[in-house]
Amino acid sequence: PLVLGIETSCDETGVGIVRGHTLLADAVASSVDEHARFGGVVPEVASRAHLEAMVPTIERALKEAGVRARDLDGVAVTAGPGLAGALLVGVAAAKAYAYALGKPLYGVNHLASHICVDQLEHGALPEPTMALLVSGGHSALLLAPDITSDVRPLGSTIDDAAGEAFDKVARVLHLGFPGGPVIDRYAREGDPAAIRFPRGLTGSRDPVYDFSFSGLKTAVARWIEARRAAGEEVPVADVAASFQEAVVDVLTRKAVRACADNGVDHLMIGGGVAANTRLRALAARRCEDAGITLRVPRPKLCTDNGAMVAALGAEMMARGRTASSWGLSADSSLPVTETHVPAPQGS
Ligand code: ATP
Ligand code: MG
Ligand code: FE
């Protein structure tokens, strides 16, 4: 099916168009520069930016794909989780668009979309899919027998998300927002073994699939403070590389372990942090050593975009999942297990 997907859960206005597993357009307008001076995403600013960018971004995607709106088979939109006001703009736009075109509407889960997007890169996902989801708000190991209807959390972070840790450490280092890409860049010039930062929840009595990044973040902040207090220069590249190594070491170790324990021969990594160069390299090496096929989409498909929403919408349609009703509302805390928001029974 030819599906248009709309994503507005955070600060990216994303509109993507796919035909089945084929990516036709991926238009993204980001308001990140407007948030940078506040050191984080400001919800009201994000909502207004979505409102302004929505129609032009839809038009840009249609043009890029070379399709007419009336040829679409359906419209998908992120129903949650995310910022309530930001989600609302996308849901309202998708509803209006689908209704006017007389096409079905699918309110889908942002997190399942971060996984399903890999179908645009590597074709049909294996079933079950083992996924490491690492983003600004989430870090989890998920086993999905069916990405459109059955996603099971094996473990998740008990405090900060991986992306959140990148953002917070970047702030302590005065590197700006968002922190992931800039730490990734600095780390390339640094020594990952320069400082041994703690690996959270890797003790023999710790939960095997859960993560913790709050202690690491604090350890990094303390290390930097001690340096500054002593009047010494902070070796930014070494701190970035050592911090990053601690994060990706734990992520890849636990993900490979989850594959082995569950007899799964592949690993999918999705979400904004999956764009990280070192995570991709270490995951590739450890998966190869363990005989696991690694699936990570290109970086642009890892961070928030509309194509991932279209990909999940297309899969919903292909599998005959129930469309959403015109009463669809955004759910800022939609759980990862709710892959989409179908119309209530009998409506
Ligand atoms: P969620 O998907 O949990 O709702 P989100 O949509 O805000 O959260 P994403 O857009 O998926 O998050 O990811 C953004 C996060 O990814 C930010 O924390 C950002 O710092 C991080 N990130 C982006 N690029 C990189 C990178 N190269 N290395 C590490 N982290 C990165
Ligand atoms: Mg973002
Ligand atoms: Fe996201």
C-alpha cells in the first residue's frame, strides 16, 4: 500500500511516503535550533513550529515521492508517546487529510515505528524481531513476534534513557543541545579507555535486560567537577569517548545476550541513539562474533522522521489491522505494547 506518515512527537515535523517496504519520500523540518538556546525542547515552541511546518512538509513529501494525494491508500500518524501538544498537531493534520481524501487513518506507536522503519532499509523484519530501542526518551530491549500487534518488553531503563544521558553529559561539557551527535563527533578524537566510567546494572545479581544510565551520568559530572575544581583542563574528547564507550558497551552486551538467551539470530537497533557511530561499530563486531545478523537503518532513519510512521502504517494495512476512528486522540504516554490505536469495538 501507498501510505503517508506524519510524525510530530517531539521537535521534528516529519512526513514520509512509502509503498510497502519502499521509501519514496522522507521530508523532515526540525525546530531544534529554536530549542538549542534553552538547552532542551520547549513544548510550546515545538507545537507552534509543527503547525507552521505541517502543510509545507506534506507538500514537499508528495513532490519528492512524485505521487498525488488521491493515490494514497492510507494515512498514518504518531498517536504517542511524546509531547501532548506536539502530537496533537500531527493527529489533527492526519485526521483532516485522511478524512478529506476518504482514506483510512492509522494512529500508530512512535516506538514501534522506530523498529518498523528498518523494513525500508533491509526488507521484511524477521519474526520474532529482537530490537534494542535507544532514543531520547526510551531505552529498552523488545521482542516483537509481530511489530503491528505484539511487542513484548524484556527490559528497559530504570532511570535515564541512553539519549538523555548523552544530552545531559553534553550539557556538563558545555557542548550544547542535542548532545548525541556532538559527543559522537568529539569521541572520535578521544581515547575510549582514558577513563573507566561505571557500567550500570552489569553485576551478577543485577537484572539482565534492564539498563541504568543515571549513575554513569553522575560519575561523569563528578569527574569533570573534580578536574575543574583542581583548575585543570577537561579533556573533552577523552571524556566524551570514555562516556560513550560505557553506554555502548552495556547496550551491546545486553542486546547480544538477549539474542542468545532467546534463540534469536538477528538484532535490530532503532531510535536516535542508533545513529551513534561507535554503537554501530561495536554492535557490528559483537554481533559478528556471536553469529548474529545486525540490522540498523541509515542514521537519518534512526532519528525521528515520518517515513518510519508510514512504514508501520503500511504494515498495519498489509496485515489488515483495524484503522483508527475519526475520534482518534493523541496519548502522550502510549505504552510500547500498544502498537496502534484502533477504533473501539462497534464504532
Ligand atoms: P523517543 O523516541 O523515546 O520518544 P525522541 O523521539 O525524542 O525520544 P529520538 O529522536 O528517537 O528521540 O532520538 C533523539 C536522541 O538521540 C537524543 O537524545 C539525541 O542526543 C540522540 N542522538 C542522536 N544522534 C546521536 C548520536 N550520533 N549519538 C548518540 N546519540 C544520538
Ligand atoms: Mg529530535
Ligand atoms: Fe523518537
